[in-house]
Amino acid sequence: MDQIRIRGGNPLKGSINIAGAKNAALPLMTVSLLTDEEITLSNLPHLADISTMSHLLSDIGVDIAMDGNVSGGHSGRTFNLKAKDILNTTAQYDLVRKMRASILVLGPLLARCGKARVSLPGGCAIGTRPVDLHLRALEQLGAEIELSEGYIEAEAPKGLSGAHVIFPTVTVGGTENILMAATLAKGKTVIGNAAREPEVSDLAHCLIAMGARIDGVGSDTLTVEGVDRLHGAEHAVLSDRIESATYAVATAITGGTVDLIGAQFDLIESVSDILMRAGVEISKIDSGLRIKRENDSIQGVDVMTEPFPGFPTDMQAQLMALMTIAEGASMITESIFENRFMHVPELCRMGADINVHGASAIVRGVDKISGAQVMATDLRASVSLVLAGLAAQGETIINRVYHLDRGYENLEEKLAACGADISRIRG
């Protein structure tokens, strides 16, 4: 397996192009199942999860043509997706097991074909993340669902009908699945306690461009008037707020200045607020955002993860890496997933002082952390170890870095271009 080797201590200076958001691109790719006309998506990131979704959609019957900058960068890639004929309503285990977002084909297939057979999903081991919220909501729209031999067997022989769906807890994937299904359902669907994440709004804007009738975009209540059919559309994927925030932390932890090209302040406002409280300068520039910390030390801050617009759970591990070298103590509380502190033992191997108490981690800043052999456990945990390695004295070797390739486009190249001593060791 590949490893990443880092020799820490170099301040980052330069600019980094922010890619399109993976968490927006994946549901946007599945909207192609809702129409027999062509969907053109631009600014797609070059990631393993995008390839997995492409294989899954191709297996179902979507024709996919790609052009654009295949090496990444702010210009991104463009996919033309056309599902003229659905050849197969089964999402096979071999593909779904690689990525939890595969569950997002369920709603579109049910809406267009009246049936779907989708393997129960796999993905990062950061909590149970059950799909029961998706299934209950689809049942409210009229779907008949059974679980059999590891598959979700769903049918809507009379089609889907509008309903008032209220999620008991906020679910991004559940909101996206029901939103897509509701666009072709008969009558009106009201989705209460809907996720407000920018990726959900991006999906809604694409669906509207396809002819969907959706009100309340950006709020916690979405109202959808079903239509008979959707047509083709063009849509650009919004920039990746988690990638933007991750490189902001990378700049802060190394003490440098980096321009994030294509980053949008309104997408990372909660992270920016925390970083500025910690002593990081963040300013808007014509091309994006400028991140700067060259002299002052990092100050410890407390934070709790929350659904958008709160502090994102996908930034918890990265902030913890930063807090390991802060002055004073910090408390980081994880309220979204119950098993998302697996990076703590690895950071402690590098000299961090972290104690976990239930859903909270107490981080006491140390003068220095040191390079070590560490193991990545999930996507965001793995990048937190990269950040720690950038600040550590000596050499850090990160194992199981295939997690990184699921969510960060050309990470080593982007960091190396800004002065980091980082390389991939091919396994």
C-alpha cells in the first residue's frame, strides 16, 4: 500500500486551487437517473469516490463522457451524463461497499423506474450512520421496502406520492435522497428538519435547472411540487468547503501565507470564526481567500461539531491537529458521529497531549510534536495526520493513505508546490 512521507517544519507559502466539492458532486451525478436527457456537470474533482460513482452509474445504464482538465485544478473536469435507458435497477455490493454515497441512487431509481435494489452501503468506519432515515421517508412517499440478503429491496408499483416528511435528526444524505425522489412524485412533498448544508442547496439548484419545482432552498423546510418529467441541464459543482478549510488549517499549523483560489468565505464561515479566534488571519481576495499566520502563536479554542451552519464534523480532526500545538487547552466535542476520535491515538504517538472523555476530547497544547509512523483510519483522520506531520519535527510516515484519495485531489502536489517536504511512497 502507498505511504506518505513528510519532513515537517516548512511554512506553507503560495497558492492552492480548490477543487469542486466531492460531497456535492456525488449526489449531482445521481440526478442523471431522473431524466433521459443529458446532464452536464463541470468543476468535478478528480477523486476515487467520483470514479466509484461513475462505475456504479455506468452499471445502471448511464452513458458518461468526460472532458476538461483531468489532472485537477480549479477548472475541474466536465462530465456529460445521459441515462436514456435504465438497463439495471440493482446497485451491486461490489461497488456500493466502497462508498456510502452509493445509497443516493435509491431515491432517483424509485422515482423514475418504480423499483430499486441497492446493497446496504459501506464506507468510512466513523459510526453506524444508519440508512433507516432514508427508508422511512421513502416509505412515507409510498415505497414498499424490505431488507433481504444485504440489499434494500424497494418498489413503488403505483409511483411515489407527496407527503409531509419530518426527519427526527438532520441527515444530509437522507434529505438529498428524498429531495430527488420528490421531484417526480405526484403532488406536494414537504421535507421538515431538512439538512441546510451548501451541498444540499447545490443539488436543489441543479434540480431546479432541470425543471423541478422546489421552494425553501437553504432553509430547514423544503417544499417540492412533483412534475411529470425533468429535462437536461448544465451545472457547475460548488467549491469544496472542507478542502478549503483543511488547507487553511495547513497554513495555520505551519505558520505561513497561502491564497486559496476559488474558496468561498460563506461556505467556511464557522471554521473561519474558530481559526480567527485561534489567531489566524483570513481575508477575502479577488480569487478567493488569503490565509496567514506568520508570527503569532496559535491560541487554544473550544468547539462543538454541529450541522451546517455550525462547525462541520468533517473538520474536527483537522482542528484537533492544530490544537496540539496551541497555547493552553482546548475542548473539542463531537456531536454528529459517535466514533470519530480514532485519530487521537495516532496524534498521541506524535507527542500530542489528548484525553478523550465520552464525546469530548481535551487537547493540551505542547511545545512541539515529533514525526512518527502513524496509521490513517478514515478520510478526515488521515488528513489530520498529514497536517500534524507538516508541523512535526523530523519524519512522519502515514500508512493506509488510500483514504486520502477518496476526498483530496492531488494533495501532495498542492502542498509541495507551497514548500512542504512531502512525497508519496508507492507500495
